[in-house]
Amino acid sequence: MFKKDLVVSLLFMFLCVGLLFLPNGFSKRVDRNAVRCKGVILKVDNSDVHQHGLIRTGNQDVVLKIESGPFKGRIFKADNPILGRIDRDKLFKPRDEAFVILTTNSDGKVLFVNPQSYYRLDVEIILFSMFILAVLVFGGWTGARSLLSFLFTALVIWKILIPYTLKGVNPIILSLSVVAVLTTAIIFLVAGVTKKGLAAFLGSMLGIGTTCVLALIFTYKGHINGAIMPFSETLLYAGFGKLDLTQIFVASIFISASGAAMDIAMDISASVDEIAHRNPELSRFQLMVSGVRIGRYVVGTMVTTLLLAYCGGFMTLLMYFMAEGVPVDAMLNIIFVSAEVIKTLTGSFGLILTAPFTAFVASYLLGKRKVHQTESPRHSQEL
């Protein structure tokens, strides 16, 4: 059992390495004359920054010192334009760390200095390191495989899903294929190559497929335009006008729900597997009934989890509607809110059906099994 899990883990390690070096086809768009580095703000001049109520406009003059890269130790002057955009503007103070982009010519001379934003990479690295440590300490060998699935998922999304969607591949077919691959990797890395894992895989894919069908139907019946997604119009104007944003929106619905579907499927499959081990005399029907009963409790909290996740992302929008006294029926008919309603309900509907799907598959795969006296009751039957 351990050897088979080790082989699967090594396979996905090699896949991760291959994906890491896989070209995405868009690297040529990166400015080769731009040097990205870390800088520290030494001095600021706010004399040209003007306050108009909540809005600041003008220009901040800064002096900064480069802390990394080929220009480490050099001191430059730069402009920090304040455009009156609270979500994008930044007003530096001395000792702030900035993410700096230096534009150079062919001779390596710096032509332009752009303190683009606050430097956040170190904070992200610290947080990610704490995350890895927590998973390894509490998860052990299973946690290590979970981290491998996490890395594999991130690489598949960045190296395959995003670039091939940009290249015009059908977003729904591509996303379903990617979700199927990721579900395979995540479930079999965590559960091992067992019938328990196979039941969780089939149950989650049936639920995700249901979500996809429902999202297609109700997105088009609700006249939801995919342009509601952040930066979608900017993407069209950047030379990708042939993209079908509505299909991308549909794909985003079942991609968002796929993680929760895997959780439900794995919970029910593991529970049915344990029940079957403890009482191998139970019939498939009895196991299915037990799986459905367990699924009721799991689904009850998971559906609310999706609602909270989606509402949390649009909390300020809901606050704005309430502050302006927008009636509930008018609010629900606005395209932004309608899109979230469709996303929440179709995703939740798919999660609800994932439970009985998994219970049925798990009872069929695990019900007809005899456990020998010498077999450990904690080991799931291998495929």
C-alpha cells in the first residue's frame, strides 16, 4: 500500500517538474528590458499631492534605494502618480518597501524607475512557509501528499488552464478536463489508489458535471454576460476580443465548486469504507442509506459555506445597495447580484447531488467485499 502511494507521489512530482518548465506561450510578451526588484523608500515629497475629500490626486516624489537584483545599492529618484483611485493608489512613507520596476536600454542603463506598489512577496513567502509547516506537522505523510496536490493544482491552472483559455480553446471543455485531472490527482494522492478513492472521484465528477449543466442552462436563461468578471473588459481590449466570456463565467462556477465537491465525496466515501470494514455483512443498500444519512450533515454545512464564500467576496456591493435603499427585488435583478445568485445556487445544487452520487458509487464498489481476519480494519481495499 505504502509503495503504491509512493509511486503515485513520485509520478506527480515528475509531472510538477515538467509543468514548471513548460512554456505557457506568452513569455514573449514580458518586457525583457524591465528589471523587477525590491526597493526601500528613503525620502518622500508630498507637496504636489492634493486632498479632495476622500480622494487624493497629484504626484509624490520619492527617493528609493534598490535592495535586490543587479542594481542593488543604487539610489534613484522616481515619481509616484496619485490618480484618485483608492483601490490602486499608494502613498509611500520613509522606510516603506516597494516593488520597483526599472526600465533599461540595450546598454543596461536605467531609463525609468517605477515604484509600482508595496513589496508584498516577503509576507506571502512567510505565510506560505507557515502553511507548509502546519500541513506537514498535523498531516504527516498525508499532509505531504496534500502539499504535492496543492502544487500540482497551481501549476496545472497557471500552465494549462489559463494559457490555453487565452489561446481560444473552449473554456468549458478545457475546464472540465482540467478539473477531472486535478480531481484524480488530489483524491488519489490523499486517499491512495483504492476503491475508496475511486468512489470519491466518480461521485465528485458526477456532482461537478451536474453543476456544469445547470450553470450552462441558467446562465444563458438569465442573460448573464461574462463581462461582469473582474478585468474581463480589459482582457478583451488587450487583444483577446474573441474570447467567450460567458462560457468562461460558466467554467468559473463549476471550478469554484469542485473543491467542495471533492470534500463531500471524500468524506462520504471514507465513511462508507469505514462502515463496510466494521460490518462487512451490510448489504450495498444498507451502505448506501448510511452514506446518504452522513451526506445530509456534510451537505448541510457545505452549502452554507459556499453562500458565505460568495457573499464575502461581494460584501461591499451588498452594503452599497442597502445604504442606497435599493429594494430587494430590484437588487436581485441587477446583473452582478443575479450572477452571484446563479453561481451560488447551481454550485450548491451540484454539492447536494454529490452526496447521493458518492453514496451510491461507494456502496456499489465497497459493499461486496469480504475482510479476512488478518486484514487490518483501517486499510481500504486496493484497486
